[in-house]
Amino acid sequence: MHYSFKGKKVLITGAGRGIGKDIATTLFAEGATVYALSVTSENLKKLENECPGINTIQCDLGNWKATEKALENLETLDFLVNNAGIAVQQKLSESTEETFDLMFNVNVKSFINVTKIVTNKMIAAGKKGSIVNVSSVGGLKAGPELMIYNCTKASVEMLTKSMAKQLAPHNIRVNSINPTVVLTDMGIGLWDKVAEDYRKTLPLQQFPKTEHCTNAVLFLLSDLSEMTTGAYLPVDAGDLLN
């Protein structure tokens, strides 16, 4: 069996750079109608220049009402990739309410809000679908100075299972991917000083690249995984074995 995304419609959040951009450009090249959402208008303009014909949506996912308004006229989709996320390093002793709210608003609440909007339309249209939540190994194991981030990604794991169970009767599947360190702009900002030492601890001795994450997403979106829902797929070079 081979997958095809030609003529399929998909929304990717956090699509302005990094993993989300790679997913968006790959699906666009595969013939999908792509809606790429980002909070940063400059990144969306670059994406439009690189992929003429891609549909961009500028929106702050941390704002519930603004997100509802931005997506209210979006057509019924086949797929959704909840990829948007932020990470701030903070020790327990330095934790702030502002950091907690910021990360949970983007990393958790937006997943609920966007999925609700997209799947309500799928269900009303009687359309099957597939959703992939971009999580992290940080949702399955603790990381230094990333306590709040880890908590948001652990929440994504339970969201994935809960969504999968609720949406299964409508033939809508929900799964997650769990990358380890990926040296995107955000990854470099978080890990640059210790990246090389951390890489040596990985069983495969290398970090995954954005395309490895994209390949996992495409598999979970496609009918190649039609009997898989509520699962997580590590893209971690064996990190979870440590």
C-alpha cells in the first residue's frame, strides 16, 4: 500500500519554521491543500514565497477567541497536525505564573481548541480524518530545567488518548509523535551548549532531523496506519531507552 495526499486538505499549526514548516512544505509538494498557521507573519510570507499556492493563517494560538475567529470559515479538512509549541527553560525555584500560563496556553489549550473546531466540522460532514499531535520525549521523561514544558507534553499524551477514544466512533484517528532534540531554531536555543554531549548518550548517536519527524507524521496521517489510534510514535534515536 502507498499513501497519497493529492487532493487532501490539512491544517498544520506552528508551520512558520522548524518541524511544522517541513511538514507543511512536504504535504504541499505531495499535492495536498495546505493551511499553514503561525503567529509570525514574516515566517508566513517566506513560506508563501517558497510555496506559491499554500494557504497561510496568522494567529496567536494562545488566544482562544482569536483562534476561533481565525478558523471559523475554514473548510472541512481531512487532516490536522497540532504542531505549535513553545519551550522556556526555568528551574523550579525560578518558575513563574506567566511562564506556566504561556506554555500551557500554546502547548495544551490550543490543541484542544483547534482540534475541537476542526473535528466538529469533520463530524458534521460525516468525514473520516486523522490527527497528529506533535509531542516530545519530554512528555514521557523528565528533562533538566524543563519541568513546565514536560508537564505540557505529558498533557498532550493524555489529550491524544482521550481525543482518540472520543473521536473513534466518527472514524477520526488521533496519534502523537515524540521527537527527542531536533536542532531547529528552538532546539538550538534550548540545547546548543549541551547538544553534543546529549547526542552521545543516544543509542543511535545522532539527532533526528525535521524530515524524520515529517515522515512519522505522514505515516500516521495516512491509511498505512489506519488501525492505529491513541498511540505515540517516538522519533528519538532511542532516547527513551536511556
